[in-house]
Amino acid sequence: MEHEVHTFSWVGSEERYLDHPTTYAHERMVIGRYGGNTAANANKNEDGAYVLSEPDGGWEFAMLLDAHHTAESAELLVRTIDNEADEIIRLLSLPVQQAFREVEAFLLAIFQSESFLNQCKQVTGETACLICVRMENYLWWFSVGDNSLYVLHPELAARGQYLLNQRNYYEWIGFVNTFAQPVACYSSGIRELRQGNNIIVMTTDGLLEVGARVMEDPRRLYEAFTGREDLEECVDKVLAGVHEQLGRDSATVVAWSYYNSREAAMPSD
């Protein structure tokens, strides 16, 4: 590889984490995994995560997957992106105003390729897929399905803004595949990060759709992820909460903080 980029790769079929929420600190990032409570008949984990991070803090690339029926579609996405990691790293060495556009075009080319579409026809089940890149003081995302992306910052919270993407149902990659349709359905966007500390959180629905669904209220999620200085403790606590509420579905979280020293856009007087 061109740079000594740190890589993390996991699919729930390899290690399920039933009854045992676990957190892993990967450079600046925290990855939390939980397969569900066996007392609620949880017996599998079909989530997945793939992370690349530039050692000097220049950028982070994270993919979060929530498959169903089997984990085969998540395995296919992780394998596909890992095979293309060298090119993704090369694109992320470009200036930021060019990098996001090039990464999006590259991913679309992969997902719409005949080879990838044929592989999708061979898997059982399909997956939601959320990809996020932080580069300089900007955040780019690409979303198929209902995984959630939050940017948590006091200035945004004061205005009730937490969630960056819209959760979209009936949208997947895999056997049922949005990219096999005449018009592919997905969302993407770019946001400027605010000045100061920004906490970026990606999560599958297992964190939100459990018990009284407390975390569906983004204010509660904001409090949970900004209530402690140690982000790993925050992730550990929210996943412990899923276990205590007898969560049956897998819950996976990728979270990291980025301190932005640049001034962010403010309205003119």
C-alpha cells in the first residue's frame, strides 16, 4: 500500500458477540459490537464493519453493514472494498475538493459493475450499507438502507440537528439490489464540521430499535455519546444498555471524535 494505513475488518459470521458487548479502540476510532441477548432468542450476527484510517489523522474511511437472512452480503461488501483499498487510499490522497467526488464515482462504478452485480445474485440475503469519510473539516457519506450517521456538536444540538442521513427502508445491496434496478436509489452528501470537537457516530438499527427505543430520540443519543470524555466508555455503555433491554437484533457502532480548529461557516450580521 502507498501509506501505512490502519485497517480493521469484521463480519458477524466470524465472531457473533452474543451476550457480550465488546469495544475495540482502533487508532482514533471506537468500534462496538454486540450480537444480541440469547435470552431474547438472539442466535446470529449479520452486521459488518470495515475501517481504514490514515496514521497521521488526515482522514478516516468507515463502512457499516447490517445484513439480513444471512451475513453473505456483508461478507461480499467487506471483501469487495478490501480488494479495492489501495485505490481508495490513493483517491483519499487527493485534495479534499476532488477526493469526495472521485471516491463516490469509484464506489458507484464498483457497485454497478457486471462482476459485482453477478456476485450479488449468488448471495443469500442483502445488506444496508453506510460509508463515511472524514477528511479535513468535512464529512462525506454514502448510504443505502437504514443505517444511521450522526454528527454531535453543541452548536448543532442547540438547533436540534443530530442525524446526518435519512434512514431509508426497502433499500439494500445483495440479492435484492438497488444497483440492479433501472435507477439506483441511494443517498450521499457532504457536511462541514463545526469548530471544536465533533463526535461522529455510525450505527445499525439494533441500537435504536430496542426496548422503549430510547436512542431513537437523537437528544438521548447525543447525551449518551457526549456524557463522558472517554468515547470507548460511551460506546460500551450504550451497548450494555441494549443487552440489559434484551436486545435481539445485532447492534454495531463506529464512533470517533475530530477536533476541528478551523472556523466554521456562520451567518453574516
